[in-house]
Amino acid sequence: MFVYPTRVRYMEVDAQGVVFNAWYLAYFDEAFAAFLEFRGLRYPDLVGAGFDTQLVRSEIDWRSGLRWQDDAVVAVSTAHQGRTSFAIDFEVRRGDDEVTCSARTVYVVIGTDGSGKREIPPMLATALGPPAPLR
């Protein structure tokens, strides 16, 4: 399983003293790019080959909030691969144990030339690998 470490920055915390919800999507983007690189595909190489990904759906379930200076990890795994889209599962964990939220994000592959939806290229399919549960 791949995990991406992060530390909550002061600017990410809202008036309630927890990470503002939009920052979680940023955590997921960073963790997803790191996941691909860990699996042998640098995101700039995907884009250089004429492909990009576009978020089309994200569903997040919170259990508790991260706070300023919390050390956390974002666990990443492939949930599903289709012909033109794929789903990635994320779990944000305080330390290595406590799950503070879980999410599934669906991406569609698009052409960087503006041609729209494209089939998942082999380089991305290989990096995504087979579906694997987080726990």
C-alpha cells in the first residue's frame, strides 16, 4: 500500500480549528501524483504523452478533523479501472492509525490536445495496477 506523508499547515485550518474541507482534495491530488510516481509514472510524463486526468466525482466521508501541525498520511489505492475512467480510494490517517476521512475519486482520461475523453493509455494502466483495497 502507498502512503503519502503530510503535515497540516496553519493556513489550512479554518475557524473551527480543523482542516478546511477543500484542502482534502488538494491532499488527494498530491498523494495521487506521488502514487503514480511511486509506481513508475511521473505525472509530467503522462501529460507529455498527450494525456491528462480530469476529476469527475469525489465523495468524502469524515470521521474527525485534522488540526494544525498534525502529522498525517494519505493512503492511496486503485479501486477500479474502466476503459476511459478509473477510481482511486484515499484514506487520511492521523499518525499511521486513526482514519480521519476516506474518499473515492473518479477520474476520466482526456487528451491534452482538447480532443476530450480518451482510453486509459497503457502507461497509466500499468501504474494504476489492479484494484486493491486499502484495508
